[in-house]
Amino acid sequence: MKIKILIPIYNDWRSLFELLKNIDQQISEIDDEVSVLIVNDGSNEERENESFEFINIKSIKILNMRENKGHARCNAAGLKYIFEKEDFDYIIPMDGDGEDRPEEINLLIEKSKDYPKDIITANRIRRSEGLLFKICYESHKLLTLIFTGQSIKFGNFTLLPKSIVERMVNEKATWNSFSGSLCKVSKNRKSISSIRGLRYFGPSKMSFSNLIKHSLSIISVFKFTWLTRSVIFLLIYCYFISNFISIITLIPVVVIIVLNGMIFTLAARENLDEYKNSLSNISNIDTIKE
């Protein structure tokens, strides 16, 4: 099998090359051909000089984007580039900071041999953040399930068959949310248990504001389901509070209305024409190993 590992990166070159070294070590015992495509999201820091000799990774390319587009759009551009320009059987998108553990790559590949046509997701069973963040993250998953009907226990770290990549490339929601789009294009998913690793260098970049944006981006993929369920919630809620309306009891109503505005604003960013032309944002391609 020919497997492409897709890694978006913004400035964190030190972590990236630590990850590449670990990937090179982890795939030493598999027979599949593994190559890496890095999408440089308009980094403004110079790349460190790479002196490591990669033995097991067949090739490593860097797509340098003209301007910063964000994590989701880099994943989308990377999927599109590989689908149109490369020969492959599967793509494994993963983060470049160590939080997606390279030792789990082999688990994804092994699982795919039993389910060659299905998506294989790395479902988190343990996280590395503090208690408060974990509570907020679980709340995000619960709200997503309640208002969209989607149970999403995974992020970018997945294994995608070529047929699924084609659907992702032609789905405009991929421009906004990788995991949301993946749920939309296919329900045939198998999983492995995954432990969120620690960043190689520096603190995690997943802040509360980023978590909120991440959550709303997923929900925006299912915006009409959200709208329908939120209207039903508001009708039921207003029915029960109709006899004692106050400023405090109106807070949930205001919150839902504001969230609807934010979600539909995010959904408006989905632009299939821009996505189809996304490769024009590539300034040049560097080759670390051919």
C-alpha cells in the first residue's frame, strides 16, 4: 500500500522534525510505502536546518502556502493536492506537534487491513490537558451530539481510503471542519483507541477560544439540524418559563440566538469555488527527501 501522511504546520518546525524522526522509526517494521506531505501555512519563522537522515520514509515534500489560511484549510488543500497530484491508497492526516502519537500510525494501518474501504479514526480515550479543559471538551462533545446528532470522538488523526478522500475533496464543508466533513461524507467508520500525546516543545495551542471555534465549526457543517433542534429547544423552554419570564430566564434564549448567528456566519465561509482553486495558494514546493 502507498500511504501519505499529511501534516499542516505553522512555525513549529522544531516539533515537526522531531515528529518526522519518530515517524521514521515507527514505520521501520511495516512493508507499506510511507511518504509525508507537509503543508506550511504561511509560517513567518525560518525553517531549521534539517540534518537527520530519513531511512524509512520514502519522500518528504513541503507545500508552502502564500498566506496563512488556518489548520482546517491546510488539511483541505493537502487532501486536494495529494488526490490530484500523487499516487496513493490511503492518507493519514495528523498534527505536527506530537499530540497525535506516531506510534499509533501502525495501529491505524493494521486496522485498515481488516476494513480496507472504511475510515479508521483515532478515538481519544485519554487526554493530556488539565481538568477544567477536559470538562469543557466533554461538554463540547455532548452539545454537538444533542444538537447535531453526531458523536465525534476524533480529530484530524485518521486513516482515509482513496474513495473517502475523493468525497472530502468534493465536499465544501471540508474547508471549515475536517471531522465534521468526515462525518457528513461517510458513516462507515472503524476506530482505534488513542491517547493524546504531549507536545514535543512548548505549551498546547488548543485554548478555550480555539475550542469554541472548533466546536462551532463542526456544528456549522450540520447547521440546519442545529437550527431545527435549537428552535424545538427554545419552543419547549419558552413554554415552561412563560409564567415567570425575567431577564435571567431569557439568557438561554439570547445565547441560542447568538450561537445561531455565529454558526451560520461560519457556514458562510464554505466556498467550493475557493476550495477548487485552493492549490493556487501554493507559492512553491520544497523537497526534503525524494
